[in-house]
Amino acid sequence: MSSDTSNQGPDSTAARVALWRALHLEVDAVPPVLKDDVGLKLLAPPDDWRARGDMNPQFTRPFRASIVARARFIEDLVIEQARHGVSQYVILGAGLDSFAQRRPEVASHLRVFEIDRPGPQAWKRQRLIECGFGQPDWLRFVPVDFEAGSSWHDALVEAGFDAHRPAVVVSTGVSMYLTREANAATLREVAALAPGSTLVMSFLLPLELADPEVRPGLEMAEKGARASGTPFLSFFTPQDMLRLAHDAGFGAARHVSAADLTQRYFADRTDGLRPPNHAEELLVANADRS
């Protein structure tokens, strides 16, 4: 990489997801579900990055589909909510999210808040400047030291978030690393935001429920996470997650399955690309307007 990332750059999961998005543009049939090579530009990996074991086009195919599907769904939801007057978009654990860079015609009419750990976020800000993307005023970086017990909500307000106006809040690829109570606490915090707010959260189903084609890959990921000191702590069935959302105070909640995403984004594809069933899926929850 072109910058010193020791102890500062994105974690391996964030980098892998960004490279899978770029790989989607190179190896899958057109049209792409999502056009995103921003993370690839920021990472600037060695020329042989495609030869890495975790970039194998066939092995990573269902995971790649899942990643671009959830990103496209969230992007469409943010655009839809913006049309209804929602002007704040909060990304928890933003990593190498690139909505602000890819869709400035939409993002510039919002206030976009990226919440992440201080080190990786500082690295990302520097790389955005080096790559010519810059940091417009409507894009707010909110560093939060979660390990020190810092409150993301307090930091968000300090960064200019209007607690009296609704927002779209997104958390993807995070819930499995948190305890059940920590996930419930996040749900309660978002449910307490202004009426009309929407949460999108991804969650990992118990591994034994996953499609057989992806179960070995998920089991490898679980073992790797445990070995690196960031084990998977929480798995949820859709019923579990809906119950948590209702208990947290959301007025309405729904499960968006891989089958839903397949029907929406992959039905007419010629290459058979689709996200796997019963792996990582989505919760969409809405705060009451009453």
C-alpha cells in the first residue's frame, strides 16, 4: 500500500470487503449490482492482490454477491429516505464505505456521518485526500474509541448530528463481533432517535443453517476471527433479531432475506450470481412517528 498502515489502516475484514467489491466489477457479468472501486484505490494493494487465496473468484463468489447486495440495498434505501426528507445518514463501523465518494449527487444533499475507530479513520481521511476525493463539509468523520467505552451517540451529536431530526443508521458486518447485550444496546440507542429514523443492521445466522456451498467458508472465517482475537460472539435467527428490535422499542421491523435480495437484484443475471441463503442477512427497523 502507498501509505504506512501499521496499526492505523483498515482491519483485514474491511479491506477484504472493499477488494471483493472491486473484484465484482472485474469477474462478474454485467451489469454490476454495485459499481465500487473506491476502496481498491484507497488500499492501493500490490499488483498481485487478485492472486490472494481470499480473492479466488469462484470460492468468493457467493460472499461477493452478498457484500454487493447489502450495499446496493442500503444505498437504495438511503436514496428513498432522502426523497422523503430524511437528511442525516449515519454509518456505524464505516470502514471503507464509499457512498460519499461514489454518489456525491445524493450524499451532498445529506449530512453523512462515518463512525469508526480513530486509527483506521485517520488513515482513511488521509488516503481520501491523497487520492483526490477530499472531505466535503457534508461528510463528517466521527472517531470513537469503543474499547474505552466511548459513546458513539455523544460523539455523533458533537459532530453536528441533529438529535431532533430523523436519520438512516446503518451497521453492517458488526453484530457478530458484539455480545447479544451490546447489540441490544445499539438497537435501543437507535430506536430512541427522532421518530421516522430507520436502522439497517446485518446479522449472521447460526452457521449450521447456511447454504452448504458457503458453510465451509463461514466456518473458516469464524476460526480466523477467533485466532485473531476478534471472535464471533453473536448469531441470530431472523425471529431472534425481530424480537430484539421490538423489545428495543422499534415500532416496526422486518427481515430482508437473501432470497429477497436475489429477487430484487439478481433475477435477470446471466451468470447465476446470487447471495447465499441463511448466511448474513438484514434487519430493517423503523422508529415510531407517533
